[in-house]
Amino acid sequence: MIELVTTRYAYLVVVVLLAIGVYTMIESSNFVKKIIGLNIFQTGIFVFFITGAYHVNGRSPVVESGGGGGPFVSPLPHVLILTAIVVGVSLTAVALGLVVRIHESYGTLNEDTLSEVLADD
């Protein structure tokens, strides 16, 4: 078991990031903290995909003249993660924009207080 943890430490990092992100989203009642938790969760997913794409002694999939073989690393997970990072930044920007509008309209970023304010209306 110890050998598995020492050789696959990146997966341990993934589990820790996912757990911190989910805990932050569930436990916090502040909208900004929920967005931060979502970003931590997304980072865990990114690390998971990049870790899964890693190959020992892997080479770039560019084949030079003269051949050459060996295990090649697929560029697809890396491209997908770059796209996901752009989508994540856009999602964060929209969510923070909504949080700013909520604060301007209701004067709070606390989920419980906002529920009480909306129930009074």
C-alpha cells in the first residue's frame, strides 16, 4: 500500500483537491467562497486528466524522418484541459459578476441572509 501511494502521489493530490473543493462548496454560505471551492474542484479534475495522460518514457507524437518508435503521449488530454481552463475562467467571471449584482441588489453575499431577505419580499 505504501508503494502504491508513493508511486501514485498525483492521484492523492487529486483526491485532496476534490475533497477540499466539495467541502468548501457545501460548507460555506458565502457565495465567493463557493466559487473558490468550485475552482479548487476544477483544478482537481485538471490534475486528474493530466496525470492520466502521463506515460513513462513517453515522447512527443511528432514523428521525424527516419522513423523511431516508442510510447507516444497523446496530446488530446492536454488540449482538452486547455479548453477546460478557458471555460473555467469564463465561468468564474460570470459567477463573480452575478455575485457583484447580488451584493448591489441585496447588500449581502451570505446565502442564508439572502434566503431570509427573499422570503420577506
